[in-house]
Amino acid sequence: MATAREPDVTAEFGGERNVAQLHKISRDFRSDTLTVPTDAQLRAAATATRGDDVYAEDADVCALERRIALLAGKEACLFAASGTMTNQLAIRSHLVQPPHAVLVDARAHVHQYEAGGIALFSQATTHTVSPRGEHMTAEEVEGALQLGSDVHRAPTRLVCLENTLSGIVFPQAEIVKIAALVHAHGIPLHLDGARVWNVAARAADERGLGTGEDALRTVLSDLLAPFDSASLCLSKGLGAPIGSALVGPKKLVDRARWFRKAFGGGWRQAGSLAAMADHAITHHFPRLAGTHALARRLAAGLEDAGYTLAAPVDTNMVFFEPPRGITVDAVGQALAALPDPIAIAGNRCVLHHQTSAAAVDEFVEVARRLVEEAGEVGEGREGREGPERKRAKLGY
């Protein structure tokens, strides 16, 4: 018989305000960055080492970096503040001298949501691919590479992929093809793996490997093998309050550490942050398969109620399109009007390790009630936008 999980936050340790915050975010589908640190994470932080990480003298930071490098199958790791920082540090460390360009998916976080960091920090332009399908293909990448000596064009010096994107898993076989292509031209390949922990959890589940350290090392190192560097967010999915890891060759990571300092990202007594991230890898990674099951439960309920899914539900995201006569705003307003409100942001629903199963079921009931009130279940499947149009709305 399964043992009930201890509450993540208790009034005795965390206080009533944080118990209330945990309940609130358990009903919030806007992002997986909203998770709250658990009492256990904060206990780990309280006994963490207190050395100076700028001098590489904090034992818990160094231990976390060694652990993640081993899990990723890479030579070295750098612990930094955010996924944006580790992406931009990687890009800056790969690039040497303009003119140069980075090839990305047009929807990519490094292109759309990092405040123009590629141009700001690396003086690079971005060349984009708008995939015909759910992800870029080797054929599309090959057609977009700038390899010649035409002085009118910035040559491609780096290719960045993202896994997941819109919660969709990038097929590993296609990643391997892209890696072989770009490496043949001497171009490195970087991964924005903000939610690659979700990909690893799905892979471990599919392969029946369990969720222990050996299983995680097996799947994560396989996933990252084609890449020269990867950014692994420790907040999204895993639920660390702050932090992201850059993994790759020691020479690249050492260069990134230098840039981190230059960009004002050096942090001193960061052991408490490392301890909370380390706890999250151990204790929250095993929860991700359950998060994915909840996402599938939400998706199935919405489909049964007459809604359409705008993207495959591979991991923890559900993109939905309401039947005709119901708007996404109307769904959001109805959920917000509940006595115990549920929050969404548009048609993207992101589930996390603290999402409530009860909230998922209530979400579906509200969606179903709106359809019944509109009386258009039969008509709702007509007149929707085609799949190409829907894909254009997807993104990070």
C-alpha cells in the first residue's frame, strides 16, 4: 500500500502564509516556475556550506556541479542563476568574433524570450527556421546554414535546439541527424534544456528504468550526448527556487565562468541554493512522471468535453482550443470565478510537481459546463483553424 506523501509545506515549519501559497499554486496552470520551496528544501539550505563560490570554495556548490556533470555525461558544470543566464553564457562562450550568427527555431526561448541577449552579449545575429512540423529537421537546418564566404551574410557559428518546446519532445533520432550535420561543418550544437528533466523522466518511464540516480544518468547522458553544451534549468520542472546548470567541456565551462563574473553573475555564499537544487534533483525528479500523467488526464478530459488539443501532450503542457462559441478568455474567467480560483494564461496550461489532481478535475468540469451552456458540442468541431495556424501560436 502506497504511503501518503508528507506535505511539502507545513504551518509548523513554513507558516500559514506559505501553506496558503502552496494551495494557491497547486491550482495555477500558468507556469512550472511557480512551485514553492518545500520545508525539506529549506532544511537542506539551513545546513548547507557557506563558502565563497566566486573562489570556487563552496563545497555544496562544487558537489552539485560534479553531480550534474556526471548525470549529463559531460566534463564540467557551472551553477548559475537562471536558464537565460546559462543559455547566454554558453552562446557567448562558443562564439569568438563577429560577424557570426546563431541558427535557431523561430519560436526558441533564446530568440524570443531572453531580452535580445544573443545580440547584446555576443554581438551575433540569429537566423531562424520556421519548422513545417512540430520541430526542426536536419533538412531544414541544412537549408538555413550560412557556410560560404559571401560577405553580405553572417556565417553560422552555432546551432541551438530546445527540448522540450511547447512541452513537445524533440525526437532524439532527428537531434542525432542535426548533430552529425552541423559537426561535419565544424559548428557546435547547444541545447536549451530548460525542461529536459521532463524529457528524461518520460524516457526513463518508457524504458522502465525507474527514477533513481543510475536511471537518470542513463537517460540524461543519452539525451545530451549529441550536444556540445546544454543549459539545464533547475527551477522549471524540478522546483528549485533558483538556479540553472551549464554543462559541457571544461574549457568551455571555464570560459563561461569568466563571462558569468563579467556579466555580474558571480555569487558568493551560494551553498544554500545549491543544496535546495540538489534536493530537488533527488526528490522531485521522481515526481515528474506523475505530473505528465496529470497533464494527460487534463487533456483527455478537455477532449471528452469537446475541446481540441493544439499540440501533442508529451510531458507537462496542454494547449487547448475551445469549441466554437467559447473563447479562451471565457474559460479563464470561469475558472477564476470559482470559489477556490484556478488560474490560466491563455490556452497554454503548464502542470508541475505541486499541481493538484482536484484542480485538474475541476478545470475539466468548468470546461464541460461552458460547452453545455453554449449548447454547441456538435458544431464545436467545425470552423476551427487548421493545424498549421495552431502550430504558429505555440512556443515556449
